[in-house]
Amino acid sequence: KAAIETDSYKWISSLYLDGQGEGTTTGDHVECTDENDDFDFGTESFTIDLWLRSNCTSNTGVLDRATGDNTEPWMIYAVGATFGFYGSSNGTSFDIANNVNMGTCNANTWDHYAVTSNGSFLMTFQNGINIANQSYSLSFRDLTNTNLSIGVRSTSWNYYAGYFDELRIIKRITLRRGWEKK
């Protein structure tokens, strides 16, 4: 079950998701409403950064800009032992970013992951180390009044198992000191 944990955290407390409920809509995850389109990026600069302590289950959704179709405007998804960033302009393919490497999953270890963009160039990081770079010329698809799903890919109901801490989604470029592992 989803729970706020004080036994395992990077800072004060963390969100724990057990990864149960595969293929159903009833598994542990969190839905954040977006009435002001805060999670729509278009051609704006943005930064997504978070701390994860994962059990490294493959094919699980970490963050998902939820839609009713199969191609989200953006998501972070675990494939094998790596986390990847995906982005779509058209809703039918990941034509902006298709599994841009964000780093390797280290089971039961706190790691920091980030993706940042100036509107045409993506950079991904793990523990403060630049993992991948990719340029793009398209605009991230905007959705009105759709949720951000934490811990699931909402089109396939693949659930993340592990902990989240300090999730931030900011509409500007942020390269912070302290992203490195401590």
C-alpha cells in the first residue's frame, strides 16, 4: 500500500509504493491534478528531479503525464535496469525523446535522477553526472486538466515498487549543487 515512510528516506520522509496491482487501475500510485497546466511544457524550459530508492523492477512507470492513449506528452519509465525519459509532440509516437537514458537502477539504494531542458535540448543526470544529451525541435504535447501519475504508467498500469523523495517539476532550467550522492 502507498504510505509515507519515516524509516527509509533521503530527507525527512518518503513516499513508498509497493508495486502491486499490475494490469489493473487499483494499484498503488498517486494522481496529481493539473488544473493550471503546470506539467505541460510545450517549448518552455523545464526540470524534473527526484530521488528514488527502487527495487529495480523492469517495465514500470515512474512518472507519467497521464493520457487516455498510449503516447504520453512525457514520462519517466524503467526499462530493464535503466530509467528512461520519453517525450511526444503528437500523441502517436515518442518523437521528441524515446528512452533517453537517465541512469542505471541500483537496487535499494537512494539515487538522484534529473532531466532538464532549455526548450530544444535535453540533459539527463544520475547523482549529478550527465548521462545523456539530446536536441529536439518539436513542442511537447499539451493536455488540459489531465493528471500527473506518480508510480505508474497509466496506459498500461505498470506500477513502480520503491520509494520517492523530493520530487520537483519546475518550468525552468535548474542545475543544483547537491544533486550528487551524499
